[in-house]
Amino acid sequence: MPNVDNVGDRTTNRIRWIARIWGTLIVAITLLILIGYAWNWVTTGKADPHAAEDYPPIENLPPLFGFLSVLGLGVAWRWEGLGAAITLGFNLAGLPVLLIHWPITHDFPRYLVAPYGTWMIIAIPGALFLICWWRSKKRVIPQHDA
């Protein structure tokens, strides 16, 4: 397997590092959120003491898909194609849930940031990793053993 850092041209390497830095920031923020939930769980016995009690179970899907998308960004550091597929796949799977449960209405600017804008912040580095994988795959020349 070729080393992903040495495959491709300078543009591909720049795109790759933009995706890696962006993805790392998202993974770090996600870890901070998970650590906060774990800390609350240990100290209060609840992950979020201010959470609503009775809410529809469909509301659990977008955060789960978001977490799995962020996990895909971590995978993309080693396997760009697989990580990008995981990230974009879970983003696309979560989009219909968001559109059905939280439809875009006349109050559009509010929905530009939450949840659709947040969803796109995760999807963009996934798309960049996919572009890098595609460009690197085109440039790899197989070497045959003699």
C-alpha cells in the first residue's frame, strides 16, 4: 500500500492537509463534548441534567449519525476513501431525518446554522478526503515484481 503522504501532486497534498486539520478540529471538539457528558454522568448520574424527559426517539438519530461521521474523519487519516465514505454516508443518512423532523420553514436563517450548517461543517472535510483519495488513486502506478 502506498504511503498517502507521498502520493499525488502538491495540490492534492494541500487539500489533504486542509482536510486533516479541519477534521482534527472537529474530532477534538467532539471529544471535548463526550468528555463533558462523561464528567456529568460521573458527578450527577445523568449525561445532561437539563435534558428534556419525554422526547421522540427519532431525535437520537442525528447526534448518533453525527458522531459516526466524526469517527469517519478519524478513519480518513489512515484510509482516505473508507473514512470519507463513512463520513459522507452517515451525513447523507442523517439528512432525511433532519429534513423530516425539522423541516426548513420561513424562519430559514435560524436553520442555516443548526442543524444543517453544523452538518455541513462535518461533511466538507469528508468531501475533501474523498477528493484526495480519488486524485491519489488516479496517480498511483502499480509496480509489478520481476
